[in-house]
Amino acid sequence: MSDGTWGIFLCAAALLCAVAFAWYYVRGVLDGDRMLARMAAVGFFVLSVAAIATLLKVLG
């Protein structure tokens, strides 16, 4: 697999996981579970940064 294809795959996986963390954040807020909401927010932020960095690497 080429580096560009691998980068696109990693970017898509990171975005998919970021969406899952966003869903867990909403569930945590609606259920009143502060720990779940905070951890999901951190996961969303980290994976969003990873997706952006991977996308910039592929495009650049």
C-alpha cells in the first residue's frame, strides 16, 4: 500500500473514531456522566488533531 493510500485510510479511521467520541460526549452530557463527557471530549480533540495532521501530511 502506498503512503498516500495509507494516509487517507488513517485519516478516515481517525475521523470515524472522532465521530464516535462526539456521540459518547452527547450521551455523557444527556446521562449526566461528567467523566464520560470529559474523556469523550479529550478523545474527540486528540483524534481530530490526528486526522488533520494526517490529511495535511498526505496533501503536502
